[in-house]
Amino acid sequence: MNRTAFPAAYALLRASADLADHWVQTHHQACRKAEPGPAGHRALAGHVATYVATQAAALTAGNRLLGLGLSGRGMAAALAVSGATHYLIDRRWPVKRLAEATGKSEFYELGGPLGGAYRLDQAAHHTAEAIAAILAARI
């Protein structure tokens, strides 16, 4: 196994996630993705589709340009984990419930929607991307 595969895969997934969340995601998706019902799920599905496509492009290009030796199966597994966890985390209620269960409610509420809630959301995404990078490098 290429010893640089994990850190490179993580860097590619993390950078492309930031790009997808902050540049590719539409305002409509960002505002509606956590709403209950079909409209919220449609907005989130559209966001996750472009999120995974952005990560797939970065991972594929990085694999070729850097000679990482990632397999198609490993990259597919990584993208499946990243997409599925992104969908769950971006519904927002799972992060809020986890914050409540772990005594982080005050931090979650700190600074409005781009304060504690956003930081805990991002921490969950980073963790999921690390797991996805392990899969990309090991499968």
C-alpha cells in the first residue's frame, strides 16, 4: 500500500468537501435541507449529489495525478460513507441530539447557526471523512 494514500485521500476529501459545502451548494439547498418533509429531503439530496460528485472528481484526479494507487472499490466505499454520513449530519437534528446527549447543548447554541452548531457539524463531517479516507486507502 502507498504510505501517502491515507493522508492524501483525507486531504482531497476534506478540501473538496469544503468546496462543495461552501461554493457548490446552492442557497436554496443550504436553507431548505434540514426542513421536514419531501421538500427538505429533495434539497438535501441535491446537495449531497453535488457534494459526492465534487469529492469523486477530487479523489479521482488526485489518485491519478499523485499515483496513490487507490482502487475503484476503495474510492466508491469512501464516497458512499461520505455521502451517507453527510446526508445524516446535514439534517441537523442528529448533531443537535448528540450535543444534548453529551452535555454540549450550550456550545451548540453558542453564536447562532454559524457558531457552536456549525463547529459540531464540521467536526462530525471531518470524522466521517477520516473514516472514508481510511476506506479509500485500505480497500
